[in-house]
Amino acid sequence: MPMSHALPFDAVLCDLDGVIRFYDTAEVTRLEREAGLPEGTTAAIGYAPETDLPLLLGQITRAQWTRTIAQGLGSHVSSSQAQALAHAFAGAGSRADEAVVGLLRQVRERCPLVVVTNAPVWLDDDLAVLGLADLADSVVNSSLVGVAKPHRRIYEIAAEQAGARPDRCLFVDDRQENVDAAREIGMATVLYRAVEDLKAALAPVL
């Protein structure tokens, strides 16, 4: 239910990766060094739109994504190295930023909180492992709704689930193109770089 307009916004829509959740890439980095690859090579292949977007739209499985990453690495390293890197990347563990989680749990006591994320179909399992299954009122997952940020529709879906008009939502994300898209439909926005950015934006309700 929307809050009173005494608050600057009626709902908070928050990205997951790069704001709440962060991946442990140490093993991938170690394998890249062993293979003589520049650090970040695997991520560049794994997150390239042609590799990543089908996963984020629910069109391919984790195994298919992993195979595609290994194929992309195949021209750089041996087959066994490519396989090891792809599996390490696709299966990397993650952690939640407890400072951010704490702020979001506080704000949820005052207004609806919706996580808006480009994520694979197994996201719910990941959130349960991190203890975040109950963090938000709802989760808008690109692979389940069939549209990914920065497409306008995913922001509209998130606002609908929050029960708020887009111009009464605060949207938080670490990617400029996602923030710009939210702003275009009237949302207040925060380009996340550090927890202080979130604290400042949420101060009126906290």
C-alpha cells in the first residue's frame, strides 16, 4: 500500500548485483593468471550480451550458459582451461553487503521494497542461501518476467508490484544505463557506488 506523500517516495526499487550482492571471483582470477589471461577476460565473455542475455531472459540453462562461456574462451586457452574457467565463473559464490541489507530492512518497515534484477531462473535459491529470501516484499526477476533492464517494462512491473506510481518510486542501481531508463519514466534515482549513496537517499524515511 502506498505511503503518505509526507515521504519523498512511496516505494524503493533496488537492484541486486553490485548493490546488495557481490560475487567472489578469486578462483576465476587465479585460473586466469595460471592460463596467462588478463584478469576479467572470463567476465567479459560471460557477461557479453550475446552470452548473458539469453540466460537473463530465461531462454537457456546454466549448463548452456557455461558451455557458451567455455566456447568463447576456447580461442584463448586450452579446452581444459576453458572448461575450468567457465565452471568457476558460472558457479562462483557470493556474499551480501550487510550494511546495505540492514538499511533496506529498515526502509521496508516504512514503505514497500522491491528487488529489480536481471538474474537467472535459480535466483530464489541463491537468495535463500544468502538469507535474503525475506528481504523484499517482492522480486522482479528478468528471467521470470521475460524482460530485462534497461527495458521500460521491467520498471513498470516493479512499480505495479510495489503498488506505487513510477514517479513515486526511488530506484537504486549501480549501472548508469539502468538508472537513466528509470529516470526516463519519472522515477527518482540513485547511481550506487557506496553504501553512503544509499544512506543519503533513504535518510528521509529512516
